[in-house]
Amino acid sequence: MGQLVDGKWTEANVLTNHDATGMYYKRPSVFRDRIEAVPSAKYPAESGRYHLYCAVACPWAHRAVLFRVLKRLEPHIRLWNTFQEVGGQGWSFGPEGHTVPGTDQHVRYLHEIYQIADPGCTTRVTVPTLWDAKSKRIVNNESSEIIRIFNDAFAGITGPTHDYYPERLRSEIDAMNALVLKGINNAVNGCGYSISQEAYDQSVKVLFGTLDDLDARLSRQRYLCGATQTEADWRLFPSLVRFDAIYYVGYKCNLRRLEEYPNLSNYLRELYQTPGIADACDIATMKRGVYSKAGPVGGNGIVPIGPVVDHTLPHDRNRLG
């Protein structure tokens, strides 16, 4: 996938995602502002002002989509989905294009919105991207920060909702997030994107070691940080819901299926059955996006029919209280 260099799109691999050993890593995001619940803020919380650009195939973007549901933000923040197309320029809106909110500019690619926000930027163009239609700027394109914004900035608009980052659990949540980022998110990508056998072997070892540890942890407690759902659970969820359907085959994460982990698979079913979440999990479209010819792991366009996984089956997590 290409990138913007000094505001111009290029297919040259200027901003590499691999280190000297061939190991994949995720580059830092460049837009890092916040929406705040005060009228004097640079970006104050307002209904209808902000727009979320995502892609069904992207697990990082899926986090933001999930929090938009969990925090009851659907009426207040418009969701726009993009996709990859053969011969395209990154995330695309398709031939019909897209009129950028707050402007009369019609674009085909997400990178054109980045160019409106910062005509000279050098960055990879990623989802999720949070756009402000009033200032015609990108607020943030870092998923971990967008979900924090969604968690607390709009409470005055939506009314009370569950706090997924409570102060008393923040140190534990942060530690779990770091574990999941290294051991699951980045390790899965390492399996799928690494360009050396050594890097792949290392990623597989880290990934399944972490899954083993998480399954043991969830044998003792209902959620990652105790008896209540937190941000850590929903940062893990996008990788779990994709694991058997996509990662097991497409990313060569085939030592064990998630269904072989009794606690993780039941935990996944409980989260999936949270009201509104199943509708935010279009697994068939996730698979098409990954296995398409323009997909991230170089598929040939043929989508595997299986495995069949039914996330609506009963779970046993009530046994943990």
C-alpha cells in the first residue's frame, strides 16, 4: 500500500513497515488531537460534527466501530466505510466517490481527505480516521486514542453509559493493552506480513504463547481485568472474532484454532452477544476484504468457505459471576 510524502501520493515504499530482520511493525499515527466535553476546546463534543472513516476488513478500525456502538454514538457520529481496490490508491470510496463533509469536494480515496486536512503531510493513510466537518481537519487517526475519546467525550450528549476505562483499573488496563498489542495484534500481523522465516517463527511463538496465557487467565476471571468489561476486552475482541475465519488460514496462524481454547472461545461468544455488537461484525465482508486481490496478505480473490464458527451458541461465562 502506498503513502503520502510531502502531500503527494506515491506507491514507493518510503515509510516501511518492516525492520532489518523482516519483522512487521505498525508505524505511529500522525494526527493526535482530542475531542473534549468543554465548549472552549479546540474540538468540542457536538452531535453531527464528527465523521468516522473505517474499513470492515481492518481490525484497528473495528475497535472504533465497536465503541461507537457501545457508547451509543451512532446518532451523533456518522460512519463511512472504505475498501481496497485493485490498482487503487489506498482506502477507496469506489467509482461513485464521496463528498467530504463540510466541503463541496468530491474524492475517490481517503488520502485525498488527508491532503485537505494537511496539504504537505507525510504519512501512511490509515483507518480509523476521525474527521471534523466544521474545521475541515482530521482530529485523530490513532485507534487507541479514538476509543478513549468515544469513551468519555460525549457523555453530555448520549447520557450515562458504561465507563470502559475507569480510574481504579487504569494501570491494569494499560498493562493488559500492552500485552495484547505485542502478543496478539502485532504478533498476528507478524505472522501474516513478515518477510523472513525467522520473523514468522518468532511471531508464531509469541502469538500462541499469549493465547495460552489469556486462556488460563480467563479460566479464573470473567474478563481480562476482573469482573467487569473494560477497554482491554474490546481491544482484544477484533482479533478474536477474526481468528478462525481469517487469521488461521490467511495469516498462517494455524498452530491452533481459537475454538480449541475453551475459555477464550466462550469469552468471545459472550462479547459477540453483547447487544448491537453482532451487527458491527460483518465477518463475510471481513473475509472478502482480506482475501481479495487487493487485500493485505496478497490473496488471489478466492475466499475460503470455512471454517464455520457460530458465535451465537451459548457461552459459559456466567459461571464466573
